[in-house]
Amino acid sequence: MAILKESFFVLTCIGLWRPVEWQGIKGTFYNCYTLLVILNSITFVISESMELIFFNHGIFDFFNNSSMLITIIGMCGKTITVVSNRGTIIKMIERFNGNPFSPRDYQEEIIHKNFNRMIRFNTLVYTVFFEVSVTVFTVGKIFEDRPPGVLPCRAWLPYDYSNNIIIYWVTASQQLLTIFMSANVDIAYDTLFPGMMMQVCAQLNVLKHRFRLTLDALENVSDDKMDPVMAKTVEKKFFSECVEYHVEILRMVDTMSHVFGPMIFIQYSFSSIILCSSVYALSQMVPFSPEFIACSVYILCMFFQIFVICMSGNRVTLEFAELSTAMYNTNWFALSNNAQKHIVMMMMSSIKPIVFASGHVVTLSLESFKRLLKLSYTIYNVFQQSS
């Protein structure tokens, strides 16, 4: 069963995910395309950095231009994360599609289909929101009030683009294309990671289902009055399968933490900085002007981006927390004393909360998102009162 097809399709379109079957000359051309995308982003970062360092025109200009620069730097980090961890991501997808994660009965197929449908819907909503937002942002940048010959994003370039209309529009188009590419990298990356987290949630629901089946099977063993030695062997076999399945899920979460954790921490930190600087810039703009609308849409995108990541991390934490409750809400009392001891041990091992902590600093939860909202609102009020 193919998973996260939409996210990998977007990654393929923007040059960050060469399909496994593309080898030979087709693979070489695609690698060149990937290199071109990376070089384009690096060029944008260098030109914007030079402008901010050597040609800064005040604190408002600094905050207004640094937001897009930090966004593109974050996009470069996501690009590096996907490209450098390609082999690990492929192995994770193969593990999700193989044993013990593949469906074993009709009920497990239903669980997988429901979660895949949810992932597909979330990806579609995220894609539509970001594509509409980047379109509005781009149009706002084109029609904003700025002097002739000034680029949509202030940048230092080793040639004069202000006196030639063709060179100017080629350069401006390259900047807007980079912004568009950045938005699509965000779409792919920010749906890939939450999508994998939702796959973990699906596996936890399958684990609950298998645990219930295990207890039903053990009840039948008790009813059959099997030989005590044989019964203990059967109980040990059934519970060991559940324990191994739980351990595999934990290993998957640990692998995801190593692959995506550093970038999630950087993204959360950068987004906090971007929101603070963008809120300051918004407080200095004329309400409902093209610049104001573009900045507002940009801030909404940042909030939505952080919300999706925090929500997925919060969902995984809740699913793990419900494991011990799901074990308790079964007919465990109808089993043998030996089986009840196994269940107690499993409940004790699952009682420890599993929290996805990014960089051991930022916890992916709705509480973290609420703190970020409060911080941005406070900064906006302070700047509004001081202006």
C-alpha cells in the first residue's frame, strides 16, 4: 500500500525526490534539476544577506526583509534534510509497508484506509491554503508601492538591474519563483512529517486492535482447559508479538526524531523569529494596503505551518497515552494469573508519556502553539501602542 503519495509527488515536482525507478540518464537529468533548485535558493540567500548586512535602511527595513531571508534559509534546511536522509526515509516507508506494520485483516485495512484518507484530506487543505496564500503574497509584492527599479525582495546583485526593464523583470521573476518554490517545499515537507506521524497513530490503533484479538484468543485458550505448560507457552507467544510490535513503533518514532527533529527545532525557532519580525513590520504598515495584505497572509502561513506540526505531535502523544487505558478496558480479569502479569508489565511499559521533543527544547504540542500565539499577540500590541 503506497503511503504519502501526495507529499512525495510535490517533492518530485520541485526537484527534491527522484523516484526510485529513475536511473541512468533520466536520473542524471533529475539530479541536475535538483542541483539547479538548490543553487537558486543559495543565490537568493546570499544576495539578500549582502543587502541586509551592507545596505540596511533602518530597523523597519531590516525586519521587513529578514523575514523572507529566514524563510528561504529554512527552505534550504528542509531541502538538505530530505536530500541527505533520502535512504533513511525510503527505509521508513518500506517498514511502514512491510511486517509487522502491514494490515493482517479487514479491520486493520479499514484503520489504514481511514488514516490515509485523513492524511490525504489534510495534505489537500494544506496545499490549497499555501498555494492561494503564495499567490496572494506574490500579487501583493508585484503591486506594492515601491520606487521604480526596486526588486520585490531587496537584494544585492553584482549587476545593474534598475536601468534595463528586461533584466529587472528577469531578476524579479527569479525572486518570485524562489518564493513560489519555497512555498512548495514547505507544502511537501510540512505534509510529509505530519503524515508520518499520522501513520504512527494508525499503527497504534492497529496495536490496540491486535491486543483485543490476542485477549480473545487467550480467553478461548482458557475455555479449552489446555495443559498449563502449553497455555503459558501460547500466552508468552501472543504477548511477545504485541510487545515486539510496540517496540517497532517506538523505533520508528525514534528514527523520525533523528531525521526530522533537528529541522523541526530550526523551523520552530525560525518561525518564532519570523513571526516577531513580521508582526513588527505589520504594525508599521497602512491597514489593507497591498503590503499589509501580503504580510498578513505571510503571518497566517507561518501560524498554520507551526499549528500542523504541533497538532501532529500532540496527536501521537495522545495516542500513546491511550494505550494503557485501552489495555485496561478489556476482559483481562477473565485470563489466567500469568496472562494478567503480562498485561500489567505491558501497561507499565506504555504508561511513560511519549512526547516528540524537537532539539530537547521545543515540545510539539498544542500548548507550545498557544504560547507562540500569545507571544505574537503581545509583540503586536506593544508595537501598536509605541507607534
